Amino acid sequence: MRMQLVARDALIDRMDRKGFSNRRLAKYAECAPGTIDNLVNGRTQSVNNPRTAELICEALDVPLDVFFVPEISNTARRNTARKVPA
């Protein structure tokens, strides 16, 4: 399940306040530095591994749902749309 970043500005602000560079946060989150670079620079808005999102939030001392929510797949969106009562 992919996790979608919903508070990019808050992530950047928290990284600054906690003294985390992109590289340092990537090391803590056990991901490639490019993953953090892409999130911070807005080139991507999600991570493939939920554990990465958990570790980012753990490093920055915030609950997971402050920065990330589960990403709804296109299939799930279509199925939900079909279930709307008439």
C-alpha cells in the first residue's frame, strides 16, 4: 500500500526544526536520499513502502497521520463509486 504525503510544507518545517537534512532523514527512514528529495521538492507525493512513512514520522516525532494517509488505488476508487446508493 502506498502512503500519500498530505502535508509537504509541514514536513519541510519539521525537518528544519529538528535539524534533519534530506540525506539524514533518508538514512533514518531506510530509503534512498532521492525519495526524500522528491517528497520535499514536490516531484512525488507518495512512498511505496508504508514503513518508510512510519520511519519518517518517527524520526520527526509526529504521528503518521500528520504527514501521510493511505493512498486509494484507482481500482478502489472505481469500486467505491459503484457502491453509491441510487
